[in-house]
Amino acid sequence: MVLNVVLVEPEIPQNTGNIARTCACTGARLHLVKPLGFELDDRKMKRAGLDYWSELNVRLYENFDELRAAAGPEARFWFFTTKAARRYTDAAFRDGDYLVFGRETHGLPEPLLKDNYDRCLRIPMGARLRSLNLSNSVAIAVYEALRQSDFTGLESRGHLTGRAD
């Protein structure tokens, strides 16, 4: 399964670096929608992504409309927000789906959420708290989608034998 992770106006380079590493390890494509809160050559972002950058498929867009046009009319988008009624585990993810996340400080724009209400998902958390870290949220969503496909396309690195070698 190949997923598309979309960050709309990300602000913190370390989060984007961590997300890039998750995308590289899972084969997901990373889509960045401007404006970015950092430069693409930011040292902190590169460090968080370690040496995985060469394994990453990353694309940059001027705005969300440009991304939608490039994705095509058949593309399925899922919008992650603390304001959604449906949980992320209620969605049936498919190959090629776009998992969309907003800025660390404000999330996704309200009009985008309203226009796509039936595709909005939330990750359950404590009621008195605002939100999870963006890179953690992306990892939760990506791995749920991959779990649903029985981790198709990912190989195991081995397993413990129970013996001390």
C-alpha cells in the first residue's frame, strides 16, 4: 500500500523531519503545502530525518488547490482534526489515499474541514488537552492504514528467537 501524507503549512522543521523519516520507512509520499514555517534545507529538519532523505518521495505545492488538481478527481482525501466526529479507526483506507494534516498551532483551515466534513477523522485523546504532536499523529494514521492492508509492501527485519546468540 502506498499512502500520501500531506502537511498543510507545517511550521516546525523537526516535526517535518520526523514525518519525512516515517514516510521513508513506510514508502509513503510526502506532500508539503506552502507556506512552510522553515526552509527546505533547514538543518533541524534534515537532522530529524537522519539519512533517510534519499529514500523519500517529497513534493511541494503552492496551495492545497494545486495539490488537489495534481492528485486528480479520483483521489481520496482524509482530513485529520480534533474537531471530527469519526475516529481514524472508522475509516477504511485504500492504496493511494491522501492523509491530510494541518499546522501545529492551528490545524487545518476551518473552510477546508467544513467542505470535507464526511472525510474528517480524529485521534481520540484526553478531553482537556488540545492535540497530539503532529509527527505522532501522522505515525498513528499511517500505521493504521498500513495495518488495514496487513502491512502490504513492508518487510520484516526479523524476529527474536528467544536465544541469546
